[in-house]
Amino acid sequence: MRVLPGQASRLPPRARTVNREQASADQRERIIFAGAALIAKRGFHGTTIELIIRRAKVGYATFYKNFSDKEELLLAIFDYAGVEVRRRMKDAIKQAGDSWTDQVAASLAALFEMIAENPTFARVCLVESLSAGPGGASRYERALTNFGPLLRPGREFNKNGANLPDTLESTLVGAVFWIAYQRLIVGEADKLRGLLPETVELVLSPYVGEEEAVRVAEMYAAPVGGSA
């Protein structure tokens, strides 16, 4: 995910020409990053539009040109993060090869790594969205269902797959999000890396059994002497 505009680079010696469309996109992105930082720190209800425009260095008119209210901004933050999540997971699945268990484990690794790298956006999406009103809760639920198709093929590996609960996938994804939620609310998103093996085991066990799930999970354990 890109850093806040202006932090990664500076203007070259000669002035750079920026057209109106680029300037508008930059303003929108500044509002998104400012909103994410404030909501993650102060909570959705503790963040005001006035605080957001001050941090983003834009005016009220610019804010309302892009967003009708604070909840619409939160949904935009969710969508902004979602683009990067889908890209990373798609890359992880591609690199994992044809093994379904490896694809799932690699996807979880990519998800946890992104959360650890971007705790601000992750907290907005996985913590604050739940108390931000029906729009935020709906977007959270949609994120849950988006992961279901990745897990459902695992039913083919279980001889009783046809009898597994219809809610299994949503329950497992909910558990993964809950693990992330717990680390985010205490400011320990980096600890997710160390929780990856047991999360992989948790997700794979209902499909391939505990022994195979443990085998795959061990591939993602931190090396002895390494940092979790």
C-alpha cells in the first residue's frame, strides 16, 4: 500500500506540472489517509470532519466534493485497502502453485503480513467499521464472504465434505478476522506473523485433517531464533 503522498518522494528541482485531475486524485487520497490515521487513533465516533480536513490540508468544499459524510469516507478507506489485499492474495495464490492447501496458507500469510505492515488501515477495516453504522458493518460482512470461495474447494478433500456445515467457510474466515481484531485492538499487529502457523492449522483442519494441516502449518513457523 502506498505511503501518505509526499512522504515517499519530494518534488524534483524543476516544478512538476500537475493537471486538475491529478490534483483532485491527490486531494482524495490525502483525505483517505488522513481519515484512516484519525479513525484508527480516535475511533470512528471520536473523529470529526474538521479534524480530517485539517490533517489532510483541504477545505470543507473539497471534502464534500469527494464524500457525502464520514461514513462514506470509511467505505472508501475499506475499498482502498481492499484493492491491495486482493492484489497481494492473488499474487500469493499464483506463487503457491496448484496445491490448494499451499494456496490457502500463502493467502493467510499475505493477509497477516499486510495487516502487520499497515495496522492503521487494518484497524479501520477490521475494528472501527463494526461500530461505524450499517454501511461499515455491511462492508465488513462483504469482506468475510469474499474469502469463502478460496476455502470452499477444500470440501473435496474431506470424504464427508458434502455434510460439512454450510456456514463453515464464513465461520473460519470470521475466526481469522477475530484473531486479527484481537491483535489490532491491543496494538500488536506485528504479532500476527507468529500466529500464522496456528491460524493455518485452524483453517485447514476441517478439510484435510489435523495431521496434514499441521504439516502445512509448520512450513510457516518462524525459524528457531527468529523473531515472530
